[in-house]
Amino acid sequence: MVTCPACGAQRPDGDRFCGVCGGSLPDPAMQTQATGPIEAPMELGATPPGPVPRLGPALAVRLQGGRTGEFFPLAKPVTTIGRSPECDIFLDDITVSRAHAEVREEPAGFVLVDDGSTNGTYVNRRVIETPEILADGDEVQVGKFRLVFIA
């Protein structure tokens, strides 16, 4: 058995990708040894890390293999989400339609709209059939990807 480094699921030897999260699995034939944490040297006069600066509205990948923590600012009036490389938020997975959804900045706030996707678009695990106004902390699911809306 191999443990997925992304989600911790136990997978049979020989699998190249995790069946739970889609992340790459380590090859058990490659004998590697894990090391302990490495302390970064402190530079003189450097300020210690603090809170993350507010960069404005964004979607951040909450769960999906090696992309967890990836951050997508919503800087345009319309931000496209899909499997097409032309989309503003490019999610390369077969569960995502080429033009899956859009986030539009409107007077009422940021609105998520499904673009007729095959697998649907979800907000807080509920499929949306009409435009949905997003609130800070809402979970948006597009295919296997779970993103969090940051206001």
C-alpha cells in the first residue's frame, strides 16, 4: 500500500495517481528517505512573517492534489473557470467542462454562474441552477476542485 502525500488515502502499490484526490503517488520502488523539518535562517533586520495581506476578492484551491493553496484573484469584471487554457482559472481535469462557470462582479457582489457544465457547479455542496451571490468563506466546487471564496 502507498499513502497519498496530498490526502493521506491508502492506495494499492502500482497506482500512479490517487483515486481519491487525483494527486501523484510516490513510486515505492524508489527508495527515498524523508528528512526532518529544515529551519530557514533568519536574516538580520528581517521582519517575522505576519498575517497574509488582503489582496482583494479571490478564489483559493482548498482541496485538489498538488494545487491546494493556489490563489486566483478576481480582478476582472468576469472571471472564467474551466478546462480550456483560455480560461482565467484553468483547471485541467476531465471532471471540469471546457467553459464550466464564471464569476461576475455585479453591484450585489460577486456572482457565480454555471455555463452549462456537464457535472454542475456547487456552492457549499449544493448544485446551483441560477446565479448565486458568493459570501466570504463559501466553498465552490468545480469538478473535483474545491475552492474557497475570499471576499
